[in-house]
Amino acid sequence: MFKKIGIAGLITFSLSSCIGYKSAAPERMNVLKNTSEIKGNTKIPDKWIQHKERDSIEFSYQWMKELVSPELESLIQEGLDHNADIVISKEKLHQIELSMDIAGSNLYPSVNALANTSNNIVSGSHIGNLQIKSSWEIDLWGKNKSAQMSIISQYYSSAFQQKMLEQSIAAMIAKSYFLNIAGQYQEQKITQYITATDGLKNIYSIQNKIGIANSLDISNIEAEIILLNSYLEKVKNANSQSRRNLEILCGRYPEDLLKVNAEFSPLMQKVPSQFPLSILENRSDIMAWQFQIERSFYDVQEAKAARLPSINISAGFGAAETNVAGISNLFSNPLIRVGSGLTTPIFNGGKLKKNVEIKTSEQQQVIEQYSKSVLTAFGEVESALANLSSMDRQNSLQQDAILTLQKNIELTKKQIQVGNNNNLALLQKQRDLIKKEMNSIDLNLQQRVERVNLYMALGANGLDQ
């Protein structure tokens, strides 16, 4: 008897090698990717192809590293540890990890214990029953194995989505950090502008007394001062909200107590114009869709296997005793049962066939989503590069304008000393200088934001190298 059970177990083990199972090998995945309509209609520029073989590890991220101060690095780490969205996402990932164990359990026999008693009211007899039952579906076609690999692929996809979320939160913290620095500069410059405008009002008041200026000039400048103070209050409130937003991103209570103690340092490192294609291929969102393709591959395989016959082996060990009080003697005369069964679908209204078609369509949808994410990555890189190039030119022209106006102001001061000019002209030029400096602050902010955007577009994987 036990020899037969051992032989049956050996046969079961050999059959469970899943003769119908196929792994999601890279070659199979590449074949699936090549079926994408989006990919077939997209031609990658030669500059990416030429740099495909470049080692991404050798690629320099100094242009991004120079933006990261110790203060910003500390805030990013705080956000990664305590941001609410990240905490929630980690729990979702943990749930998928637990589901992996559930899916894997279908590959092994299930064992259950059964114990019950029954009483005959008429005869007064009662029966005790104790059994241990086990069953095992032979995974002949790889259905259960495919289900297990599907959830594993889902786990890795979710892990990369988790990484993408963390990178996005870090990028948002960096942008908010730079916005706070710019906001402090803006407050200072607006205050200076108001001071200069007050000085201009004083000159108009003096000129009005001697008949050179009129009341309309004073009224206009007073109205401008009121508007400037209103604008300053608006900027202060925006900065306050920006600090609160940064506190929330870092997982803190939004009470506007976070103070950014930094300045815009000069951007010394030049942003590269070309990148190795391997950098984009390792983007977290692209990798997430890569594993979604693998998952859909296994889902199709599982759906196809569900249409084929299934073999189930069961075994039972137990005994029955009419004297419940003698339950300890149940196994003095044990009963052992071993059996197997074959189940095959015959008619189900085409449900299983349609399910294969649905899973195949879902697979194609995921493939197109993967191609779309690749195309989106190219678009984000190109847009960030174009914006950075334009901002570099704008900033260069802006600095030239500032230097020219500064020289003009110095010449005006010298003319005032010799009596060839007046303070009114000087104050107006100083106000113009402050306005240009405010524009320069905005450009400095946008340059840093676009560098963060480019870094994210490239996959945000380089600062730890």
C-alpha cells in the first residue's frame, strides 16, 4: 500500500514539472514588444541609437548634484521616511507581497483535518469521526505556476511604481525647496522696489512744492505704492503656503514653521546634450510596465491552461468509532484512501475561450502602454532640454541687460555729482534694475526646476553614483 502511495507521489512530482509552462524569457518579451503599433510608428533618432552602447554608470550627474545642498538632502530623506503617500504605498506593496505566498501555495498539496460527532436520538447511539484529508492538483499545464509568476511580476511592477513615487516625492520636495528660496528673494526685491518707489514719491512731493510736479504725479505714485504693498502681501502668503506644502511633503504638520536657509548657488556644471539609451530603459515607470508585460504573458498562459483537463490526486487517513468516549482508540483500525480524478471542460458557453481572448487583448493593451511610456520618456527629455537651452539664452540676455543697467546707474550717479542729471532719473533706473533682478530670480528658479524635470525624465537614478 505505502509503496503504491510512494510511486503515486513520484509520478505526481514529475508531472508537476509543468510541461505546458513557459517562462517570460527576454526573447519572448522582445517579440511581444515588437507587436506594438505605437513602437512601429515611432522612429528613434540616431543620436539615441549611437549612444545605446554607452555605459550609464560612466554618465556624469554633476549638473544635478550641484543643486543638492545638505539642507535639501535632509528634507528629501525626511520626506522619503514620513510622506503620507509613500507610507500608504508601502502597505499596498506589502499586500502584494503576501499575495505572492498565497499564489505559490497552489503548487503544493492542501491538508485539512476533519472531526465531528453525530447522535441518533431514537437509538441513543452516537458516532465519532476523525479524518485527515489531502488533495493536490497536478500542475500539468502550468496553470498554477503561471498564476504564481503573474503575481510575482505584479509585485516587481508595484515595487518600481513605489520607487517612481519616491522619486516623484523627492522631485516635488526639491522644486518646493527652490520655490521657497525664490520666494524669499522675491520678498526682498519687492521690499526694495517699494522703498525706491517711496523715494520717488518724496522727490515728486518736493517738486510739487516748487511747481515742477503736479498732484496727479503724486497720486499716481501713491496708487502704485498701494498696489505694490498688495502684491507684496500676495507674495508673502504664497510663500507661506509654499512652506506649508513643503512641510506636508516631508510628513510634517503644515504650520509654516519650516525655514529654508539657503541661496541660489551659481550653476557651474553644463547639462549634457546627449544621453545613453540604457538610462531611459531603466526608468522606474518603464520597468514597471516591463513587468506588467510579463504579468500579462503569464495571465494569457494561465487562461489557456484553464481550458485543458486537470488531474487531482487526493488521499485520506482516518477512522470512525461508535463510542465517542473512546476517541483515543480511533486509529486502532485506521482507514486509508487514495484516489485521483480527471476534470475537463466540455461546455461552458465559450466562457474559457473568451477569457483567453480578453487576456490576450489586455496583454496587447499593456504592450502599448509600455511603448507609450517609452515615447513619453523621450518627450520629457526633449522638452526639458529645449526649455533648459532657452532659459540659458534668456538668462544670458537678462544678465547682459542687468550689467548694462548697472553701468548706466553708475554713470547717472556721476552725472548727478556734476549737475548734469537728477535723482528722479536715478531712482527710476534703480527701480528698473530691481524689476530685471526679479525676472532673473524667476529664471534661476525655472532653470533649477527644469534640471529636476530632466533628471526625472532620465530615470532619477544617478545621485547615488
